[in-house]
Amino acid sequence: MLRFSRGPITVYCAVRQNNPFYKESKKLKIGFNQNGCVKLDDGGKDCYIIQNAADTEIENEIDRFLK
């Protein structure tokens, strides 16, 4: 299944925080530089999610979760 939105992934990760499909990055300070590009610095409270499983596994789980 093709997905154009990350909305379901965001919801899934928020509800199922400890899951095998994604893991959190190390804690960072995420901001923007003068050009509007993302700037990552150590020592913050922010993080992003890192995919930790195959796309099809994640798609199947999200479809199951949303039913």
C-alpha cells in the first residue's frame, strides 16, 4: 500500500510507544540554521523516529491498528 502521509505512523508511535517498528534517535536539539535547513546539536530534549522494520511489516501493522 502506498502512503503519502506520515499521519498514521505518528499516531501509531504516539499510542504504541515501545514498538519493534521504530526507535527513537538519541536526544538532540533540533533547530534551523540561517538558510532554513535543519540543524542537529547534541544535548537537547528532541528526537526523531528511525525506521526499524521493513516497509511491508509497518504497513500491515498500521492497517491492522487502524481497523
